[in-house]
Amino acid sequence: MVGVRKYMPSYLLMLPFLILYLLFTFYPIVRGFIISLQKFYVLGTKEFVGLANYNYLLHDSTFLSSVWHTVIFVVFSVPLLVIIPFCLALIVNAPIKGRKIYQAVFFLPMILGVSVVSSVWSAMLGNYGGLVDAVLNAIGIHQEINWTAQSTQLAWISVLAVTVWWTAGFNMVLYLAALQDIPKELYEAASLDGASGWAKTCFITLPSVKRVTILVVFLQFIASFNVFGQIFLLTGGGPAGATTTIVSYIYEKSFSEFLFGPGAAASYILFFILLIVSLIQLRLMSKTE
Amino acid sequence: MKVAGKTKVLVAGVLIAGTLATACSPSQTQSAVHQSGTTIVFWDLFGGADGTTMNQIVKKFNQTHPSIHVQEETQDWGQYYTKLITAVLGGKAPDLAISHVDHIGILKTQGVIEPLDKEAASVGIKWSQFFEPPMKDAVINGKHYAIPLDIHTYLLFYNKKVLQSAGISPSQLNIKSYNDFVSICDKVKGHGYVPLSFGESGWGPLAIWETFYYQMGGTSLLNKAGTKETFTDATNDAVAIKAMQKLYDLYNTSHIIPSNISNPDELFKSGKAAFCIEGTWSVDDFHKALGDQLGVAQMPVFFQQPAAWADSHTFVLPVNPNRTPEQTKDAMVFVKWVEDHAWMWAKAGHIPANKTVQNTPQFKALPYRRNYGSQASFVKYFPMTGTVWMMSDNEILNELQGILLKQTPVAQGVQEMGQILDRQLQE
Amino acid sequence: MQVREAMPTSPAPVSARADSALRMGRLTRVLLYLVAIVLSILWVVPSLWILLVSFKPQGSNVLNVASWFQAPYSVGNYVYAFTHAPILLWLLNSFLVALIVTVLVLLLSVLCAFPISQNRFPGRGLVVFLLALGLMVPGEALLIPFYLLFRSLHMLDGYGALILPSIAVPFGVLLVKQFFDGLSREYFEAARMDGCGVLRMIFMIAVPLARPALAALAIFTFLGSWNNFLWPYISITSPNVMTVPVGIPFFNSSYHTDYTLPATADVIVSIPVFIVYVLFQRHIIRGFAFSGLK
């Protein structure tokens, strides 16, 4: 008890956050788990059904394909959103004229927000009037391609391109921060030894951004697994459900069909996947330290 | 970009303050107008010409009824029912809302709407004044849940100039069969125009399939009790598959519809397409874009008998414990007024559900209406159930799109649509 | 956000570096310019196109590339958009929500992280475990419990629903804690000897030292709130409470057959943000550069 009194100020300082945290994060986590074990009717009645909702999901082809789609998106988007931002960071960190402008340009979509980005690109990617097709027509390719709806592959390419366009700037800034922290003495010493620009990039720059790369990969994994907004607004999950992801499935089940039980169970599966991914990441991180 | 720190904060501050000032002014003026009397929050899902027309109706009503203020809030069509249900269950229900008539079964199951027999009678709305088709679905267990506003249906729009330049006389346009239509379209295609501007995703193709199905003599899509689909039964199976095949052919065999037009309305409005199958709601919009070039015809009889997909917008009373009896009454006053002035709504292109409006001079003065007024006699609705509304059911629509994108064979796809529907009817 | 002055040991900005250290061959340089310019064009063209389209009269034919560069232009869309939807209010809501969320996250994170980092009080392990648990849970997985919780609190469709879930996130606490962990404890011991109270210690010593981490956290939080879509989309139904990400699709859904009006709405919400961004660009990069994030 003496200890508790002695540390009273500590508890008081943590109190505001902990109350909010318990109410708006911890309690929802527990409540969500309970709902995932229930048959939950929006009108109020509920009954305990054990793992029936999880069983339902494992036999629901729509859910299974949504998991698969999400994995595809992660597999393609994470490397793209590591490599491209890194290259962008190299460009805007190089001693060229107007790099501040390039930097602003690459970061700009991030502040436009997901809805504006999707709205702009819906207009860009449509046929009979979209800019992309118009440019193709102008250079002699007379095709009216509906990029977001014509085929599964094109829809995914569209979603990936828009995601890169939208968020590459954010990861670029993380890289840029790391690049600007590399002591310039390293480069000077290498120059004296006669190293070329490319050699310096390979032997000084790359090793120096290892830690930030792990961070970027980690954040990008989480963001990519939770992908929703741009897909919802661009393809609506189509064509024929080919771009439905886990979060779109959760949204559909929960707030379109109002089946809260399976919706909560799907949320927990997403949580579980992210937990595993995070643990692997954390292990990797501690290894590099 | 070398602006001093203080200047930056100043500029940002001015921007935010400016936004604040402009952002707040419209709502203030609004609230000043309706301080006295009741406010009715009215939800609808009207975009395009529909939206503009309803805006005008609400404005006119508010001008003529100083003690009532109807506050119209238009929600996203695709997410409308999601929004309505989450709002009602979340205690943020509107006082009055629009619903499609074949969707009220689900709203009742979810506990979102309440019966309105007494309320309608109190302002003198008589059920006999409405056309039969929407009234059938407006009643559940002997109680009325919806007051029909319109019948909206698919029409065949055509561009006279395009037809002429393809050597087809628009005045003698007479489509007597599916094959007729395809051969006319082929001619148009030869002249470099898009024959039929129509989408490939969403509920549109499903409505065409339904139209074809009934034109070929298919019987009701569900059994009487609404517990099981019947279009894959022995009697209907062949018809359902054939209707799908004919739809599939439009995209993939005769290529009358170019695959995946992202904005069919816009394409037709630009004058690059000969035909467009669209809803009555587009009459006004198309007329504005094309003027005298626009032709409007009722849905042709492609097969044995006339039939056309249709639906109705209706007024419903959401469950809302915060709505006072006075607000309920005023909401009904608004409904009654709109029904009496339904010719205004007809401006958007729809057929008013209120039969008596058809004889008003205002309605008769509207263009094109006599071309399709009689379509109300052969319209076909999607079945109303307590669990599924086919038109916005993602699983069914995905299955259908899979067929049109050649991912699933036609016959198999129709079977699977039946299975999906059956499963959902049980859920 | 004057991070630079707070960090006496900060490296010089890249522009001041000796170019010799980064000297490149002529070919590399040409290539670099080429890539930079091509990519910039790719990045900037969509926004410029939308700007052009927004000035085309409603319902005009945008199918022809050449027609974008020809009259008629009009500001009609802007007049229409301003009078038919509370677009500026959405912008203001987005700004205010993001600002409030950011300020609260900073304040609460600092208050909570300090004792966890500096004191070994009973229950500390439990607190850290609870916070780490919450770190893994994405907001997207909590939509149903959020909905039910805010419904029973009668707070759906309001600013509370927009703000509260975003500030109860442990990321900030753990980030700031990590930064505090790296600070020398002697600082605080000395201060305590001088009879310095805990709050003073936090705000006079810890916070100034943690400014780099806090700047990064602020940017992170602000952008997160600014881009927050799904939960606001579910919880907000009144146009007057909407934020930009919810308002734009709401506006567009009414004009889905038209290119010009959605383009106009996009431009209206983007211009103020763009100006603010250009003004603070330097600070955003620097915020990350000196954070503990790397």
C-alpha cells in the first residue's frame, strides 16, 4: 500500500489516457470477441453459439476469397510502396534543382485524402471521357478501356497504381528523414577512396536505411492489410467481387447485411493475422538492433 | 517558400477563419428562417434530375407552409439502406424517408419502419387513388407501411440524329423483336456509333434479365410464401437460362453493348450512341443534353409478351421515438401535398403513382409522357421479401457480373444465382 | 514546430552539404532530372486535369482532350457546389477534428508515457502489456463494438464519435515512452532534488527534449485523422457533421453521371489544404527527420 501511495502521481498522470483507452479500445476489443461468439440480432436479442460464426466464415467462399484478395494486395503493394518511395527519396535528396518542388509534388496526394484521390482517379480511369483513355486515343491507341471494372487484373492494377500515387509520398518522407541523417563524412571518405556515385549508394546509403526500411515495411503491412477506402470508392469491390478485401467483407457483413456475429468474427481473424505479422516483424526488428 | 514563421501562421489562420465564416453562414440563415414551427428531417436517395426535382418540391412546400420546415437530406444511393438502418438503430432516425417499395419487407424485419394507416388517413390519403402495382407490396400483414410516390421503369431512349445518319428513319422505328433490335444496332455499328449504351455492373443488367425473363413468359421469381426461388424450377429453368443467354449475347456475341462502359448516361448524352436503356428519371436530363435529337419509347416487346422492370419510390415512417405526434402529422401533411402535386415529381420523368394526377393539365403538358404512360400496365417488380432485395444484393450481382465477364457459364451461373438467393432467404 | 533550434546537434540540412560528397556523373545527373520530371508530371497531372474539368460548364462534353483547353469555361460549378452542399463546413470539421485529435493525443501520450518510462510503480507491466495489445488492433476491426458503444452513449453522428476512438490509441504513448526511455534519468533526478513537481518536470524538461518525437507524432496523427474514412463513414449521417472524406462521396453520389461537379468539390477541398501544406512542408520533413521513429 505504501508503494501505491508513493506512486499516486504516476497513476493520476496515466489516468486520463487509461480511462479513454479502456473505454474506447480495450472494451471494444473484448466486446467484439464476445459478439463473435454470438448470434447477434440488431434488434437486441443475442444467443451464444460458440465458434459457429468462425465456422460460417471458413465455409463462406466470399470470405475466403476476400482473404486471398487481401493477401494479393499485400504481396504487391508492400514491395511497391517500399521501393518506389525509396527511389523518390533518393531523387529529392539528390543535389538537383527544384527538389523541394518535387518533394511537395510527391507528398501532395497524401494530404488530398482518400476520397478526393479516389474521386479524381475514378474520373481518370473511366472510359469514354477518362483522361487515361483520352491520352491513349490521342497517341493512336483507339481503345475504350474501363480500367476499374473491365477485368480482375486491370482492376487490381488500377487499385495498386492509385494506392502508390496516394501514399508513396508518406513513405518517401520517412526515407528522406533517414537519408538526411546519414553523416556526410561517410560519403566524403568514400569519394576520397574513389568510389563512384552508384557504389556510394550501394555501400553507404542502402545499409543506412535498413532500420527505416523495417519500419516502413511494418507500417505498410498493417496499412495494406486494412485496405478499404480506395477500393470501396474506386471499384466497389468489383468486377464480380474480385477486389473485395477483408475489411470490405467486414463492412458488408456488418453494416449492409447487419450480421454482426460473422462480421465480428471476421474482424477477429483480421486482428489475428495482423498479430502474427506484427510479431514476426518485431522479431526481425529486435534482431537488427 | 521562404515565408517567415509568423506570416505562415497568419496565412493559415486567415484560411481557417475564412472557411469558418463561410461555412457557418448558410446554416445560420437556414435556422433563422424556421425558428417557429416544426422541422421534419426527410431522407431520400435522389441524385441527378431526381435530386434537383425533389429539391424544388421541398423548397416550394416550405415556401407555402411557413409553420413546417422540411429539411431534405440526400444520402448516397448505393449505401442508402445501410445508412437508414444504422441511423434508426443508432437513435438518429429521420422523421420521414423514401424507400423502394420492394425494400420495405427488409426494413420491417430490421425494425426500421412502422405502419402508417392511421397517419395517412388523418390527412386524407386514400389507398384507392394509387396504381395497383406499387400498392401490392406496400401492405404487410394487412397493414400499410408505404405511401407510393411513383412508378419508375426502364425505357428505350434513342438519338434521332444518329439513327438518321445510319439510314434508319426514327419516325418509323418499330422494334418488334430481339432480332429486329440486333439488326438495327448492327447497322448503327457499321456507321461507327455505339449501338446501345448500357452498363455492365450494378443492378442494371439484372433488371434487363428480369425484363427478358418475364417477356419470355417466366412466372414469379419466388414462390408465394417468399421462402424459395422458383426461376430454376422445372417450369422456368429453360426461360431463365435463355433470358440470361440473350443478355449475355448483347455483350459478348452481337457486341451491341460495348463491354464495360463506365458512364453509360454520359456516353449517350455525348451523342455517340444510338440507344440507351435507362430509367424514367433520365428523361429530363437527356432532354437537356440532346434536345430534339432525343427520342423516348416504351420498353419494346423483344419476346412473346410485354414486360418491363419497374420499381416505386414510396414514403415510409422510420421508427423514431423522438418524433412528436405533431411532427408525424406535419410529415404526413408534406406527403399529402407532394402526392397532390405529383406532376411536379413527374417532371423528373417518373409516372406518378397517384392516378388522379394523370388528368391534370400540368402533367399533360410534360413532353414525352404519352410515349410511355401506358407502360404502367405491364411493369414487373422484383419480389419483396423480409430478407433479400435482389437489386442491391452483392452476391447475386457479383454472380451475374461473373456470367457477363465470361467467368461463369450461363446455365451454371443462373443455377448459382438461385442457390445464393435460396440461402439468403433462409438466413 | 521549430524543431531545428531545439536540436543543437542536428545535422545541417541537405542543401548546405558539400555537393562534392554527392557528386554524380553527367549521365546520372541527366537521368535523375529526367526521372524526376517525368514522375512529377505523373504525380501532378491528375490534379491539374481535375482543375480544368471543374471549370467546364455542367454537363459539357469532356470526351475530347482538346475540348479541355478550349472555352467555354465557367465558375458555375463553384457557385452551384457552394450553394448546394456545406463543403466548407466539411473542410472545417476535418480541420477541427484533426486538430483536436492531435492536441489531445500529444497531451495524453506525454502524461501517460512519462510515469511508465521513469517510474517502476506496481502494475507497470500490466499497463505496458495492455497498451501493446491495443497496438496490434486496427480500428477497422472494432467497427461493430464502436457502433454499439457509441449508440448506447447516444454519441453516434457527432464530433465525439469522430474524435474519441482516434485519441484512445496506444501508438503515441508507446512512441513517446520509447523516446523518454532514451533520455538520461539524471536530468530528472536533479530536478527532483531541486523540488521540481512532476508536471513541471514533464512540461519544462521532458517535453522540450521530446519535441522531435512529438512533432513526428503530431504529423502522423494529423494525417491519420485527416484520411480517416471508414468509421466516420459509418457513424456520421448528418451533412453538417461530415468530414471531407465522408462528405466527398456523399456529394458525388448525387452527381454520379457528371464529371464536372465532383471535380469542383475535389478542388474546393484541396486548395486550402494545399496552401497550408506548402507553408509547413519544411516542418513536416524535419518532424520525421529528428523523430525516434527511425
